[in-house]
Amino acid sequence: AQSVTQLDSHVSVSEGTPVLLRCNYSSSYSPSLFWYVQHPNKGLQLLLKYTSAATLVKGINGFEAEFKKSETSFHLTKPSAHMSDAAEYFCVVWGNSGGYQKVTFGIGTKLQVIP
Amino acid sequence: EAQVTQNPRYLITVTGKKLTVTCSQNMNHEYMSWYRQDPGLGLRQIYYSMNVEVTDKGDVPEGYKVSRKEKRNFPLILESPSPNQTSLYFCASRMGLGGPYTGELFFGEGSRLTVL
């Protein structure tokens, strides 16, 4: 079985302060993990991905995430929020076993950035 | 420019009137898939295709059909739409199994469908 839990549906931060968006997953196999961002009326854009290489993954726009197998977590962080970061963020698990492809999305976290 | 193109972007229709949402990608990707996005539920996979003539159900396939006759196209068909299919739909594609970019999905801009 495979699942993704985004622990916060809404997160509000002040501009210039750190961002933390939390994601926990479960998977029977060694998964690939992703964070996507969706701006209003747009498709999803890849922020970063973990595919069993380095556990600390750097993405675009200053975002990074750390894969912690012992905690089954893949939290997204950014040191300093910018107004343009206001969007919805999705944590995604991709499992690949014997050619069977299973992708599972979290329900999303809406990030509000306050001036 | 590498892209996934969906049409129409917006559609209002009535119950029972068959419709097709087209999806085309220009990246020669093997894998294509459809999702619907509903508030509080995130994205849920409807169907996916590993290659031409190979399709399989996702998590919410009821009421939908797909076909994959050409590598670049993966249309989503609603034979008899109902109001509970009102949603925002996304098509996505990626390379096949293996390779350094395994798993990265490229998304279209979305198609907002309203069924009255």
C-alpha cells in the first residue's frame, strides 16, 4: 500500500521568514518522492525530487527537502519566504515495482505569504 | 518548447452529452496519465498509459474512457457526463521506466469541466 499525508492544509508565514511544509509517506517499496507547486489557474510544476541519491535535495526557487527514511518524512523548507511563493504545494510518491506504476498525491498545502 | 497541451481549457456541458478532452505531448514520452483535482482531495489518477495501446485504470476510473492510438495523444472520453464529474482535469506525461529522470511528470495547464 502507498499513501501520502500532508500534515497541514494551510500554512501562513510572513515574508522573509522560514517556510516548512510537512509530508509523511508510506510505501511498500523504495519510492521516489516529489514536491510540486501549483500557482492559481496553472498546471503543476516540479520543485524537486528524491530518487535514492542524496537525502538532502535542492530544488528551484531556494526550496529544499530532506528525505528521512526512519521518520518516513519528506518535508519541504525554504529559509526566507517571498510573496511569489504563495501557491499550493503537493507532495507526491511514485512507486515502481515490477513495472507497476503507482503515483499518489497528497491533498495539498496552501501557502499564504503575508507582507 | 517541450509541453503538454490540453483542450478545451474550459467547458460547460449538460448531463449525458458525450465529450472528449484532448491531450498531446511533444516530448516523445512513453507514459501519459489523467488526473482530476477536487478541493480537499488533491489529485487523483483516473487512467494511465505506459505506451501505445497499453492503458490501465487509476484510482477513480468510473465514468471515463481513454485510448492511446498514437504515442503523443491520450484523449479522455466522458461517454455520459454527470454532475459529479465536474472537476479540474490534468493530463501529464513522463519518460518510461528507467533513465535519470524517472518519475518526473510534466503537466498540462488543466481543463475545467462543469457538467450541469
